[in-house]
Amino acid sequence: MIASMTAPALEIRGLARNFGALAVARHIDLVLERGARHALIGPNGAGKTTLVNLITGVLKPSAGRVLLDGDDVTGLPQAARARRGIARTFQINQLFRGLTVLENVCLAVAERTGAARRMFPSVRRDAAMIDEALAQLDGLRLAGDALVPVRELPYGRQRLVEIALALAQRPRVLLLDEPAAGVPSAESHLILDVVASLDPDIAVLIIEHDMDVVFRFARRISVLVAGAVMTEGTPEEIRADPRVRAVYLGESGDRHG
Amino acid sequence: MAATDEIAVAARARRFLAAHARLRPTEALPWLVAVAAFFVFPDRLTFGSQVLVMALFALSLDLVLGYAGILTLGHAAFFGIGAYTVGLLAARLDWTEPLTGLLAAATCAGFAGALSGVVLLRYRGLTLLVLTLSTTFILQEFGNVFDRVTGGYDGLPGLSFSPVLGVFDYDLFGRTAYLYALAVLFVCFCLARAIVVSPFGRSLVGIRENTARMHSIGAPVHGRLLVAYTVSAALAGVAGALHAHTNAFVTLSVFDFENSAGVLVMLILGGTGRLYGAFWGAVVYMVLQDSLAKFSPAFWQAGVGLLLIVTVLFARAGILGLVEAAGRRLRGGGP
Amino acid sequence: MPPLANIVVSILFDGLAYAMVLFIVSVGLSVTMGLMGFVNLAHGAFAMAGGYLTVSLTRSMGVPFLGALVIAVIAIAAVSVVFERTLYRRLYRASELDQVLLTIGLTFLAIAAFTWVYGPVPQSVRLPDYLAGQIDAGFRTFPTYRVFIIAVGLALVTVLWFAFERTLLGAKIRAAVDNRRMAQSVGIDVDRLFTLTFAVGSGLAALGGGLALQLFGMTPSFAVVYLVFFLLVVAVGGLGSLKGTLAAALVLGICDTAGKYLFAGAGGFIIYAVAIAILLARPAGLHGRD
């Protein structure tokens, strides 16, 4: 109990994962304090999404531990970790495409509140759930699309639904995997504005390729190269680090071919 | 101004979601038809109760296949367990009271569903298909091996059951059987309906639409599927028990592949994930079977084959899907 | 020969013959499922069609048995391509449920058609004299026909192994089973590979159906009753694996035969029990990848 007041929101220690002979994560350490704004950068194939999968429990680590508020959750399955306050968004949309935006968010609300265990309808309790989901959508300026099936929504709006689902879990730790990926640059500011105005209590880890966004948003940055953390520091330190410039920033000119 | 827009949206949204749960006038139609059939076809009531039994069986499949998206080819296992539960109780233990028989059948089939589901539901695709198919054949072999209890392939003929509620005796014209089956179907429909419009039921749809996301928003997917599978198995067991009650016999052919496939075809014909697809699918399937099989069984089998192929290629949402599409067109092509 | 040893030899011999039929029919199903993930429940119907075609060719047209088998293989392979082009192709990317429904529909149509033409009574053919007798191996005799089946099966295993492991075509198929997207991105035309393997697989199914004639007798329910065993072999073997299919066919064929020899009446259990046990221990099959 006392630990949870002082422990970081998320701590990973010595996390490693091999696929056969291929090490996709090597002894990764990372700490996210409460309210952290932490960016994870690195070249393609560095293992950034793998790390998110290890933290959320999609993948089991070969070694190392994941601590949430000081509690070891390494042995817990994905859903149990989600219920303890880890939420994520996906690099490629993972939505309930045939359902409306509102129903999408309601599913997440129902899981968090435990309503999803209820096997009978209840007008009063369903209304509370819907109101909460609508409030969530309103905060993201999605309320107007509440009754539109997700598959009929433009891609940029779908990316916002990704975030809405994660936020509906009321997470303490939020992992954003390239939230603006695939969105036309004219619309990406909508998503980045949402990211910038997230609840300051939530610890956020963001994977992002756009360096402007990273340096504007993050208070700390980790650079992941070939499955290992090459360096970690403040944006100023990272910007000044010649190794980072060499492996990552140096190639940014030809990254988007 | 924006505020009034949002209030309007909120009100619409609440009505929209409540509409899932609210009874629509069209939902009375199947029941009106079923009651009307009782008066219009007094000499076809035995056939009528078979239709109702299959509608219940298809409804049970809709819960797992249509809502939760579990692809099974072995649902006849639970139908058979239900049928043999009341059959054996009546034939071997002289337990002939029908309503407690239904409960016993639901319990046995539900238990079998939970037990097999713990293992089976961890699999998907071909493996799940093969495992569900095999389970059914194992039960059939099991019944065959213990033929001194089960009657083997001859089954349990000439079962007799006590009057329903101690009052209504099974008559020669099938009137009691029909009304009894209709009442049980109605109760089971109400139960299934409550489940699918509940948050639990919506979470099953979520699992069907995107299992990975359900895991990541914290849903205990395996547990949810297991509950759904157990409830569905229990309902299939009730259908099997009704089958035994209304026919007064059971044979091992309840475990045939044709039974598992037949109920699947009914559900597909009617439309999956719509509850009432099970009802209309069973009606159309059974009536077609009844009229085509008169010419020859092969004729009927060809008919089912063609129907399936045409449905899959051109009317994947089934009869109810076609009706819905026609309704939308009539209202002026809006969404 | 002592009675126990005699039974063991009988089980192994009959089991081997049965396993060869299972292998010949299932191998095509395994490869096409591995390639495209297409759940083809009509595979048993192709085997049945091969069996009935063999019956008609030998009986009504006087074609010699071996010639009839060859014609059946070619004819069914050709017919299967028509189905693949017109129906299967539309559902490559559809859900498993849709594929299951379409192919169950085809199976029902086939059962109806063959019931119409041949009736429900089991059909068989008169074997040529050189296949009909017994072969004396010194310590006991073996039915020539089963020896023939085993020989054909082993020959096919060799040919298929060579084609799979030693030819460019085989390498392409293995690559596509392993990772379809990757294979496509390096220029392998997976759709054409699928058509080809589908044709070969259906032809082999027809051969299996023709060979099975004298073992089980051919009835219209063949397409459903034996389908379960073919699916078991594919699932237990692991999708798209030649070695796995062979291993699964051997294990299941011999276990099933043993069950029927040793526990008359109860033996039907064994094949399912063994298959389920293997699948629980190895969900992706004997040679599958997780």
C-alpha cells in the first residue's frame, strides 16, 4: 500500500525477449513516474512495438519483470494488466469495425466498471454507461460521430477512436503506439492536440517518428536500437547526443521515402 | 449552440442503444405465426413441434456462432446429451416428469459444455472444427459401446412421459406437444434475448469483432466464451430434451454430422447474430425439407446444398438480412 | 506363427494400408489449407467422386482398374480446377465460416448427385486377377490388394517428398505455406500455386477414393463419414506439412486398426481419443508451427 504511493507508475527491469536465436528485446530498463511524458524512439525494427507488447502482456518476456505501481505483474495475462490500469493504442487500428463509435467505447467502459459481467439489460445502469462513454467521446470531439459505424469513419477519426477506447479504460499508464500513423499530415494535429492535453496524472509512453512532436511532447526520451536502450535522457540531452544523431536523427532525412 | 447539439446527440445515442433492448413490434410476428399455425394446421402439429424444437436448437447455436463467433460443427453433442438425459431418465429410472426432465437435460448439457469448453475454446479454426466434430462422434461411439444402457443404434423407442404440469397429457394430435414446445421456446427466447442485449452479450459481439482488442481493454475472453458456450450448450440440451419429449423416442442419430450441419444451415438461412434468424431459418428449412424430401431424400439434400451455396455467395445475412435490406430500400435508401 | 505376433503383424499391415489411403487423400487437403487457410470440407466429396468414377469406368466401360484410377485422377483434378476458379476463388479472403458453409453445400450436392445415380447401396469393383489374390510371404500370406495400396502409397510419399524438397516448385510451396505475404512480395504467384496444388490435391483425393473402394465400399455418405478422418489427419499432422501428414496418417491409421482388432465394438473411440490427445499436447499438430 505504501509502496504504491511512492513507486513509479510503471517500471520495467531487465526485460528481454527472444524469438529463437533473434533477440528482439535485450535487458530493457525503463521507469515511468506518475504523470510521465516519455517518448520511445528508434529506427524501424528496433523493437518498439515488441516492448509495448511485452509491457501489456501480449508477449511473455524471456527474462525480466514488469511492475505496475510497485506490484509485479509479469505473470499476469493481458486482460488482468489492463484491469490494473495499463492501456494501449495500436499502430494499426484494432477496433470493432462493425459497431458504432459509441458501442466501441461502451465496450471499454463496461469492462472497466465490471458491467460486462451483467447478463441482463438494465435501463438505468445502461444509461450511466452510455453517458460516461458519450462524455469520453465529447472530450475528443467525437460525440457527433457517436452513432456512426467505425468502418464508415475516415481514418483520422478512427485513430481518435483508438485513443478513446484506451482512455475509457481510465488508465494510469497509457502506451501510445504511433497514434498519428497513417493520418494525413493536415489532420495529424487533431490527434497530437489530444495527446498534448491528456490528463496530467496519466503516465504516458509514446512511440512516435515525428521528431518535432517528440521534442515538444516528451519530458524524457529513450532511444531503442536493435532491441536495447542505447540511451535515455531529457530532450536536450538526446538532441545533443552524437550517437543518437548518428543512428537515428542522421537518417531521418531519408526516412520517409 | 454546440451544447444543444450535444444534448440532442446524447438523447439520440441513449435511444439508439436502448433500442437494442427495447421490444420491437416485429418481434411479435414469429409468435403470432406460431400461434396461428396451431389453429390453421391442426393436423400438422407434430411436424410443427419439430420445427419449434429445431428453432430452439438453432437459437442456442446463434449464441455461440452468431454472437460470440465460435465456429463449431459439434453442437449436436449437446442436443444429443439433452435428448438422452430425459430418454434415459424415463426409460431406466422411470423419471418421466417433463419439466424436471428439461432442467436435468439443461444441467447435463450445460455441464458437458463447460467441461469441454474449458479445453476446446482455447483453439480456433481447423483445430476447433476437428475437436468439436470429434467430441460428437466420441459421444456417438460411447452410446454405441454402452448399448445395454443406451439401446445402441436402435436407441430408446417408445418413451412415455408424464403429463406436462401434471395436467396436460400428450395427445394423439400433438396439440399438447406443440403448445408445450412453443412455451419452452418462448421462455428460452426471452432468456437468450436478455443475454444478447445485456453488456455481457455486447462483449461477446466485441470478441467476435476483434478478440485482440477485447484482451487489451481488459476482457477475460476465455471466461466470457466459456459462459456463453455453457449457456448455449444448456439451451441445446433443452432442445434435445424437447425433441425426445415430443417424439417419444431417441436414437444415436441425434449425434450425426447431419444434425450439427443441419442446425448450422438453418441459422445461416435465417441470418446469424439476430436471434429471430434461428426461428425463420428453422421454419424455412423444415418446410422445404418436408416438401422436397417427399420426392426423394437426394432431392432434398441437393436443395440444402444449393441453398447453402446461394446463401453464402449472395445473401450472407440470411432471410432476415434480406428483409432488413428491403426495409431500408423502402424507407428511401437511407443508412 | 504365434497368435499374438500374428495379430500384431495384421494390425501393422492393415494399419499401414489404411494409413496410406488416409495419407493419399489428406496430403492435398493439408497443403491447400496450409497455403491459403482455406477450410475445404468438400475434399471428401472429391475423393468420393474419384471412387464412383472408377466404379463406372471399370463396370460400364470396361476400362481396366489401373487405367480407370489414372483417368479418375486426371478427370477429378480437372473438375476441381473448375470449382476452384468459379467458387473457391470468391472466398479466399472470406471468413472460415463462409468457407465451411460453401464446402458443406458442395458436399451435400455431391452426396445428392451420387445417391441419385448410384443409390445408397455400397458399390465396389471386381479387381483384376493380379490384385485379387494373396501374396505368400513365407510365414503368412497378405492380401495382394493391400500390398498394392502400400506400394502405391510409399511410391507417392517418395515422389511428393522429392517434389516438395528438391524442386523449385516445392520450394515455392513451402515458402508460401511458411509466410504467404513474404512469398508474394518476392514474386511468387500464390494464387496460381494454390490452383495447382488444389488440382493435384483433388486428384490425389480421387486416387485415394478409388483405392478405398475395395477397403470400405463406396457409399454416398463416404464424403461425410471419412471427411472426419481426413480432417483429423490434417489437424494432427499440422497444416501444410508433408512429414506431419504422413506421421499423422500412420499414427491414426494404425491406432484405428488396432482399436478395431483389439476391442471389437469399442474400437471406434481410439482414433478420436488419440487425435484429441495429440492436439491437446500440440495444438498446431505434429509438424505444425505455433
